[in-house]
Amino acid sequence: VNKNLIINGGMNVWQRSTSQASISSTSTDGYVTADRWETYNNSLGTWTQSQSTDVPSAQGFGYSLKMDCTTADASPGANDELAIVQKIEGQNLQHLLYSTSSAKSLTFSFWVKSNKTGNYIAEFVRDFGLPTRSVSKTYTINSANTWEKKTISISGDTAGSTINNNTSRGLQVQFFLAVGSNFQTGTNNESWGAYTQGNRAVGQVNLADSTSNEWYVTGCQLEVGENASGFEFEPYETTLNKCFRYYYQKGGEANYERIGGVYVSSSTSAFADIVHPVKMRAIPSYSFSSISHFAVAQPNVRTCTNISDSHSSSFVGSLSCPATSMTGGRGGALVANNTTSARFKVDAEL
């Protein structure tokens, strides 16, 4: 139970969206579709990322993450990079015993499919903020448009620093899809070594060289040991609650969906308490589809003029949500303002 260090490796949870087009740069990338999977695109083509029902046959998976090239880049700049990333908290990695003689090996397994055959790189990075260390492993897509299971072995790291026992990033796992020349000037670290740009993705194919190119992945599992075991399927609500630690959102289900309880302190001042579904990784940030999508109801509905953080914690969001013509000294609710377009977003991602 809980052998998989990857969260949402089966691509079951998609809180933000099931499709995002026009991913072309660091201003349009980030966490955009499947939970816990971050997209990093430093000017290497334009992409649509989406939920796909194209999955390996008879393996138990319902969805895969699909990358579809919509604007090609056949000549990447030297520092250009496209990758799909998951970051893991350091406190979840203490049992690996890194930086000791007892450091444990890991095995990374996943299912992948693409029309473009050739060598791809999966990279593992640790010791952030210190002399960083990494491993870059090659896997080969042998047959076009065919689901293939890949297994990568990673030796334990007996050197480097102890992984911090806290909520910060302890290990980063990423799939490179395309890179510029500065990532390929040296030799890949087949075992843990100094993090050097030229040793990160030597031999990586350029998936961005044609708008015909697609790449799918699902069934990602990172586990202790030297052999891959069967994928750890868990109930949807278990995966969802793991994802809630990093991100959740409300809205979209009812015109006056309740977001949280409110105390109205004056005709123009109100404060909402938003109880998070789980303790979040850190004090989160809040964002909104539009301020006009939210209102204070007590019972008359008054459109919010602003929403801002006011002494939130990792357990409860405390927000100022002023409106006009309210009745002070009474309770109420922060609600969607007669729309299913409202999205109240709570983010504590790594």
C-alpha cells in the first residue's frame, strides 16, 4: 500500500481541465490539466495537452495524458526545453536513506506511446538549493503508435546531501520531450552525479519537429526496489485527496454554489472562512475566474468588489470579500454569483 511515490500516475484526476491548447512558453505552461503533472515549455513548439481515453489494452487504465504538437519547432534554441514533470516532497522520501551507505534503489515504470520512435530521456533530480545531483536515463520508443511499457532502474545515492525532511521539493521526476543543444554537450549521468546541463538529455529526440507528433503516457510508478511490480491502483477518492494537498477548486456545479461561510462586519466589509478538504502542503494562494463571478449572500446577493487573503493557514482559508449594501453584524455565505463559470482556485503546489 502506498508504494508509488508518484501521485496520480494513472492520470485519473483532472481538476483544472481536461484540455489546454496553445502551450508555447513559460507564460502558458505550468499545472494545466492532470493533477500533480507540471508542463515546462521554454519556447519549444506549441502544444495541446489533453485527457485521452487511448490507453494500453487490458491494463486497467482509464486515461492517459496526451501531448499534441500544433506548431512545430525543427530547430530548437540552445536552451529550449520541453518536459512533463512531477515534484515529490522531501518528507515522503526519508525511507530512501539517501547520502548513507544504505541508500535504496528505485524503479520507475510507465506506459508510453508516440508516432515518433527513438530515444527519450527520463531525468531524476535532487538536492535543490545545494550542489544538485541528477540521473538521466534513456528509454526507447521502438514501435510507432504502439503502447510500450518501460522500466528504468535508479541506484541509491550514497553521496550528496540528506534529503530535507520537510514539505519542500526533495525529488523531481521528468520526461523530456525535446531539448536544445546545450542539454546534449556531454554524457548522460547513468548513476547519480553532478547536475550539469550538458549531461541532462543527450540523445533526446525532438518531438517538436512536426505537427504530426503526439506523445501519450500513463501508469507511472516510482517504487523502492530493483524490480517493477504491478501498478498500484487505488480508489479514485484516495488519489483525489492526495491531490487536494496541493490544489483544489470550487465552482462550476451550481449557479449559487456555496464556497464558504461569511461574517459581515459592516455594510462594505465581509470575511469568509474556507475549510480546506485536507491539510494543504503549505499556506496556499488563491485565484479566481473573475471577481464578478462571486458574491456575498445574506440573503440578498451582493457582488464582491475584491477577494484577498486575510490570515489564511494550511487548514483554513481566511479571506476578505468586500461588497456593498450589506447588513453588518450578520452571517452569510460566499457563493457563485448566478453562474457555473465561477472557479475558486486554491494552490499549494511545489
